[in-house]
Amino acid sequence: MTDRLHLNLFTMNSVEHVSPGSWTYPGDRSTEYTDTDYWTEIARTAERGGFDAVFFADVRGVYDVYGGDRDVAVERAIQTPANDPQLVVPAMAAATEELGFAVTRSTTYTHPYQLAREFSTLDHLTDGRIAINVVTSYLQSAAENLGLDERMDKETRYDRADEFLDVCYALWEDSWEDDAVVRDREANRYTDPEKVHGIGHEGEHFSVPGPHGCEPSPQRTPVVYQAGSSDRGREFAAANAEAVFASQPTEEGVREYMEDVRSRAEAYGRDPESLRFFIGVVPIVGETQAIAEAKRDEYTRHVDVEGTLALLSGFLDMDLSELDPDQQVEHIETDAIQGTMNAFTKSQPDRSWTVREVAEFCGLGTTSPTVVGTPEVVADELQYWHEEVGVHGFNVKEVVRPDTLTDFVDLVVPELRERGLVPPAGDDRPGDTLRERLLGEGQRRLRADHPARRSGN
């Protein structure tokens, strides 16, 4: 690969994200997540480092699987408390000029007509710098708090998600023609009503006559991210995603995942090379190898093992407190995050993981590889994954906030720029929208081979 690599900051509008216990590290500022100034500072730092986007994870419900109650998750701040991620985006966008924003939203407990309006608004307010990371909600506590007796099974969630995006695509792509808005002051005519259309959707889960309530935004449809790892999840990603988060912890697993999703995308009539694949990475960097390793050791000392097991119990849909620490984790098909299960049971067929090993591995960044070293060492690792394995970019996971980001921007990014992997500061990027920065200048809208465009646009 010769194109540049892409960078996202992978974060969450909460105290903890994926490194339980890190908020206790001296100087960590995770508890400032409720402050606007914190997020605008993060946005400016990410933009200074040439990042394409801030990628906000999110979850509905509380992790209440471990030990059979929510006490550990609440006490240790395991993604609880957590605020709505999309509400901080306008402030971050106003503080930057080019940085994009990927917001995780679930299709399980909301309505597509409402979500389509929200993301059209965000795309307008950010001048086309918005993406949606499409997920389905898996926690039982979310279902109970949002009006159901029990959570939907995985197949139902994905059936609903398929139809959900069909509705959103019709609203975003089909409802308003490009020249529907005329803004004729003299005639007191803002919109040509003949160029605004209902969508007439009648489906199993939704009835949406339309039309869309928003005029077309710069991208119309936000950039679509997805991270499905189960068989159904991979199929969903292949049909919809423009950028895919591969959560496998090994090179072998990442290669297999990319090949499989590309093959499935081609079956949908899409150019498989148009998909952009990201992996997570946890960079721990120092001016010398010794400094980096000392940081790693100190960070590890603050890992909250109980908190990590509570987080993983929710991910895996199994109570790890009931298992012996030396018991092997065996593969099961779950209704939660299948990718986490697959990471420890399928990605490395020749290796068996015990509960203890899983907890130790996941303490810093869950299933993503940790890279410890000098700027040159970290850049070497990223360059290998980019040029030899074929990933297009990285979701940079935080251990300490905001030190992980600032260390990466101040130490690693200059090395990546020296190698031509990240554009020099101040360089014009291709186009004005997030999609153009990922797919190329002029690609403001979904590609013509995307199923949502072929259906009538």
C-alpha cells in the first residue's frame, strides 16, 4: 500500500472506556468528561496530529453480568456514568476545521426517522464531517430500561438494523432531490414541493411515509462505520459499511476478517477495495525504550482487574466471576459482542486462553494490540500493519487521558509525517468532507456501487 494511513481517536463520553482503572493514574483527566473545554481541547489536539476523526464509542445500559449485579460496574466506573456522545460534537466541530466525528448509535431502541434527522443536523453543523458507527444494543439492562421485558435476540436485532438503515438511506438519499431547495426570496419560495418525495416505507419493524424533514446535508448520508464480527455482523458490514473496525487481536485474525468482509462486499456488487479497514492500537510511547516500558509498567499497576472482568462479562455475555481464573474460555455463540468472544476462541485456533490471561491481556485497551516503545518503534509497527497487512488506519485507544493522545501527537506523528504516512501539518486534505478524506476528493456522497445508491439514486 502506498496511500497514507488514517487515524481516529477512539474514546467515550464517560470516565472509563476500555482501560478500567486508568482514571486513578496521577494526572489522568478522565473525570473532566463532563466539561466542554475538555472535549474542545481533545479535538484541537487530534486535529493538530492529523487525525481524521474522533470516534465515540457508546453503550446503553449498565454492565450487570459480573457477579449478577451492577455494583462493580457502578463502583469502578465501567462505562458508567456515560453521557450522550453526539451532544459534544457541535462544540468540538466549532473548535476545529477539518476533524471528523464518528458517533456510535444503536438501531435497536430508537427510530430511524428521528435518527436520520439528528445526523442530517450534525452533518450540516459540521460541514460534512460526520459519521455514524452502527451498532445493535446487547445489554439486558438497556432493554429493561427502554420498555422491553428482555433484550432482542441477535437475529432480530440485525433484522431490525437492516430495515432501519433502509429507512435512513431512503430519507437521506431519495427524499429530497439535489435542486429541491431554491431559496427564491422574491417568490417567497424556499423549496420546490414537487422535488420533495415521501418514501412510503412499510416494513416489519417500521412504517415511515416520509418525506425527510431536513434538506440534504453536505454528505447526505453520513460515513457509515461498522464493526460486526459474527457471521451476521460481517454480512451487515459488507452490505453497509464504508469503514470497518476489525477487532481481532492477531495479524492472522485481521487478515482473515478483511478477506472475508471484502468477499462478502463483492457479492453485494461493491468494489471490495473501496472499504477502509481500521484496527485498534494502544500506543505507549516514550523518548527512550526504557521510558516507554516504565510507563507501561506504571499503567499496568493501575489496571482494575475486577473492573476489567466486569467489562468483559458484558462483552462476552457470561459471568466470569463464576469461572475459575485458570479455566479456559470456550467458544459460545452469544447475544452480546461476538467479536470479543471470537478474539479469544477463533482468531488463534492453536491457542487456548484462560480467564486470568484474558483479564491480563485486556486491562489496557481490551482486544487491541499494545505497542510499547520509542516513536520509531511505534511508527514501525503501524507502518507494518498498514503496508504489509493492508489495514488503512488505526483507532488509537487511550490508557491515560489525555496523555495517550498528546504523547502520540507530539512523539509519534512527527515520525509518521517524516515517513510520508501522515500529511504535513497545514496540508490541504482531499475535499472538505470526512468521506472525501477517507475515499478521495470528490467522493462527498455514498459511492455509486453502494446498495443504498443503486436502489434508486
